[in-house]
Amino acid sequence: MKILIYSVLFLTLLVSIFIFPKALRVHKVKTLYDKDKIVYNFLNMDKIFPTREIKASKNPKPLKRNIKTLPETFFFEGEEKNLQEYLDYFWSDGMIVLHKNEMVYENYWLGNNENKRHISWSVAKSFISALVGIAYEEGLIDSLDDPVTKYLDDFKETGYDGVTIKDILQMSSGVLFNEDYADYDSDINRFGRAVATGTSMRDFSKTLTREREPGTYMHYVSINTQVLGFLLQEVTNKSISQYLYNKIWNPLGMEDSAYFILDDVKDEFALGGLNATLRDYAKFGLLYLQNGRWNDNQIISKQWIEDSHSTDGIHLVPGERETSSNPWGYGYQWWVPGFPDTDYTASGVYNQYIYIDPLSEIVIAKTSSNYKYTSELQMSKDMHMAMFRAIANHISSID
């Protein structure tokens, strides 16, 4: 009888350790964007997934402050709209505006504050791009025209076999993928559920197949960035978190710690798992505004910064075209909205942004918990660009 009792207790323990957490995680993933949960979830991803910390800089440096007022209105599709009304409409929970190297606006809503770490979603892709650029400049990557399988042997005979690093950076891998968050059965949602149940991101990535000739069509595939993450791990022999700390977080004097979400084999969720404070997101944007230079150090090469928002192929330029599935242009994991195409942005689902306008010398970092995002996808993105451009024009005109 005792043996039976002990066996039952042992099985109960195994279930509580291995099954319940995954079942709870799957439930959390399925309800991640629910209206009544999204705000809390986006500020508490470490309570859902395993994570790896990125420590604050050893020498944190706050940004200089010179607070100014924002414009009351902006124009979108010929209509004047109230700025604060639409910041509220999109469930904005934080926004910082930098002009040159000064913070001219900072505000938080929905329980967020300057110390809370918010999920970046695909804004993380632009951080991964920066790290690829640094690794390339350090000679750890021989050429962007190298096939990624030169470095990742286990991706041979997958959709990424023979695809160049540059084509992956420019979302032109030719890999078949459905990125529709509103579609329960889309590849991106299948990916989320697979990781929640314990499938490694690497194993999932290797299941993808080829749809088109690489380098001919811009189609957004989040797993492309995950493959770049595996590339970074291979060539640096470090975790993405450690490399990010060494090359960006510590040198920029980031004020707060951050973290990356991990899968069950401890690989970083490179495609969208960075969580940081809004001030540190803004600092990263300032690094790009300053052409990769921070104080007396060239953190990222000026050429990489320029190439990151260049559209050097017909399939990459902004505008409706047969060679792309998106009206915005694309560089090295940075979006180029276009018309004009002098500004560019990191962009994450549910309206996360790091916007950079080199002409007005403006950086805008914004986080949101917009549960309506999937029903208003392109409109919400285009309206954010209208808001950001109005803010940039206003701030630069009163300097």
C-alpha cells in the first residue's frame, strides 16, 4: 500500500513539475492578447516564460532632459486628429521623444512607468540586426553574401539551405510562412504554441520550406530573425544576451536591466523576446541617429547604419508592388515607410516602435498594449507614422 501511495505521489510530483507549467504556459499564450490581460502580460513576460537577464550597464548614464510640449493635433489621410485621443485609442503605455541627444518628452499610461520592462516584440529584430553588423565588422562573418548554412550546418536541406545572410536580413529568404496573428492556424501562432509546449525554436525553424527564389520577393518571416540569432550564437560562441550586453548595453550606459525570453533549451527568442525599459529602447534609437557612434566610440559602423535603412532592391522599396507582400520598404531588419523615405523605424506587433528621423534629429520610442491591433493592422501602423512625423516636425520647429 505504501508503495502505491509513494508511486501516486511521485507521479503527482512529475505532473506538477513537467506538465502543469507547460499547460499553464499554453493557456497564457492563448490568452496573451486578451483585452483584460494584455496590459499586464506585456509588462510581465518573465512570469510566463523562462528568461535570461541582461544586466544594467556598469556605468549607467541618464539622458539629458529638456522637456517640451507635443503638438495637439496631426493629419492623417487629409483629416486633422487629436494626438492624445489616438495615443489613448491605440492603448499606448509609454512614449519618449528625443531631439538630438536630449529627452524632450516622456510619459506613461496604463500602469507602466520608467522602471518597468515591456516586451518589444519585433523591435527586437533591429537589435539582432545591430549585433549581426557588429559581428560582421569584427570579422566573425566573412561576407553577407555567404549562405547561412556555411555557419549553420544543421539548416542544410531546410528552407534556409543556401540562402544568403543578406537575403535573410532583408526578409527576402523565399521561405514559406504565414505571419497573420489574427489567424489561429498561422505559422506564427503555431510557432508560439509549439514553443509553449516545449518544442525548441531551432527545431521548429528547420521545419520551414522554400516558397520563392531568395532575394526576389520581400515577405516578412519572423523565423528569419531567429535564424540570425542562431548565426550569432555560432559565430560569437556567446548567448545573444551576453553579446548584447558586451557590445551595446554596457557601452551605451543603459540604466536598467533587461531580459530575453528563452525556449526550453535556453535559446533566446531572438525574433521578438527582448524586454526592456522605454528609456533604454530610446537610447538604442539614439545610437542609430548618431550613425552608430556613442561618445568617442564607434559601436556600430556608419556604413551598417546606412545600409540598415537602405532599400537596395526593387522588392525592398516602399509602395505597393508585385515583389512584396507589404507596402512599407525594408532594410536590414528595419522598416522604411516611405513617401518620403528619409525616416525609418523598428516596428513590433501591437504597436511597439523605435522611430528615427535623421533630418529632424528625432527619435521616438513607444510601447503599446493595443488589443485591437490585428483588426487594424496597416491603419494603425500608418497612423503611427503620421503621429511621429507630426511630432518630429513640431519639436524640430520650436528648437
